Amino acid sequence: MPSLKDIRKRIGSVKNTQKITRAMKLVAAARLRRAQQSILELRPYAVKTHEVLSTVAARAKLDDPENLHPLLEVREPKHVMMVVLTSDRGLAGAFNANINKAAFTRWKELEAEGSSVEFMVIGRKGRDYLRRRGATIRHDFTGVFADPTLDKAGEIGRTIIHEYTSHEESLDACYLVYNEFKSAISQEVVVEPLLPIVPSELAEDQIGDFIYEPGKTALLDTLLPMYVQVELFRALLESVASEHGARMTAMDAATSNAGDLIGRLTLQYNRARQAAITKELMEIIGGAEALKG
């Protein structure tokens, strides 16, 4: 049975841990509010960008279906890249584990279909997970989530587009794997195609006639990469908000569990202390009886 000193030391250790988890919960909650505001502000812009893209791309397909822009061209997915977004740090519950599991499952599905799969990893946890499983990591970005910006999303997007349009070992498809923010306690793993861009289907009477200025190619060369950039930026913000929500929830649970453990240890300490006092009293009484005899 542990001594009173050992129990006191353990109670003190758990109390210190509880202070840390409570502080981490408060920090995550403050960061979550800012991240949530950012993603709520971006979503309408991303939706409108997709609407505009769908209209222009649908018209372009009707005008010249044989000469599509490279980012709209659907090819047999022989060579696929998966862009996996995880965090650089842990202590966020199942946030990273869920992403890694979804990426691994989709990876093996694509290989079973005959595709060669490579990875672009944004976040240290995903990189370490995939490396341990022998994945081919073509690009590795860390530190992005400390300050996700549209410029950083643009840098990542340009890298992906270059890989997709390059004639040497070009990609045939690209998938995004990330956590979509639902609420502080709910995140949903999303595996969605990024390239080729598949615009929403529109009825022909919804498309209308366009006059391209300076030209259709120039317009698509600007609009399509911008769409990739916005989609990546949205995924980054969704992932950041999801990470803070998951960490806040995990630290809240850890703080509550620490409180329960402190209660059990305190009860154990009081029982051990009472037992020690009772033992001392019995020894005193026994000694007194012996002297009387």
C-alpha cells in the first residue's frame, strides 16, 4: 500500500497537471473563437467563387469540349497525389488519428484500383504517421497552421498545379483530406477531389453567352488557379478551427478526469491517514494495558 507521503506527492502532481490542462483549454477556446470567425467569413466567398467557376467552365466545355483547360481535363487516375492536413502538435483527442486513418484507407483503396499514390503533407503528425508506413511523401509543409494565410495557400496551390500540369510525371488527380469544422465538439473528416476541377452541373439555359475579355484561355488561367487557392485556404481554416475545437474538448475532459482522480486520491489519503491514526492508538492502548499487567 502506498505511504501517505507517496499519495500526497501524487495528489500534488495531478493538481499541477490539472492546472496545465485547464490553461490549455482556455487558450484553445480563445483561439477557436478567432478561427471560427475566419472560416465563417470565408465560406460565402468560397461558395460564390465556385458558382462563378461553374458557370464559366460549363460555358467553356460547351464552346470547345475537345480543348479543355488542363485543370478541367479528366484523366485516368494512374498517378494520384493526396494532400493530407494534420496538426503539428498533439493533445487534440482523435483529431489527427481520424485524419490519418482516413488518408491511409483511401491510399490503399486507390492502390487497389491500380493508382500510384504520393503524398503532400501539411502538418508534422501526418508526416510522421505516413513515413512510418512507408508512404512516398513528395512535399512536406510544417508550421503552416501557426498563421494560415491566403499567400501560404497560394504557394501550396501553385506547387500542386505545377505537379498537375507538368509533362514530367504529371499527376492525374489530387485529393484533399482534412477535418471540416462543424462545432466546438464536432469535426467531420472529408476526403474530396481537388483536381481535376469538376464544376457543378448547370442547365444550358443557366449558362448564357459569354464574351471573353481578354480571352477564354486568359480568364481560365486566372480563375481556375484562384479557385484552387481558395479551396486550399478554406481547408486550412477548417482544419485550424477543428484542431482548436478538438483540443478544447480533449483538455476539458482531461481537466474533469484530473478532478475525479484528485477526489479518489484524497479519499485514499484520508483512509490511509485514519488507518495510521487507528494503528497508533491501538499501539498506545496496547502499551498501557501491558504496563497495568
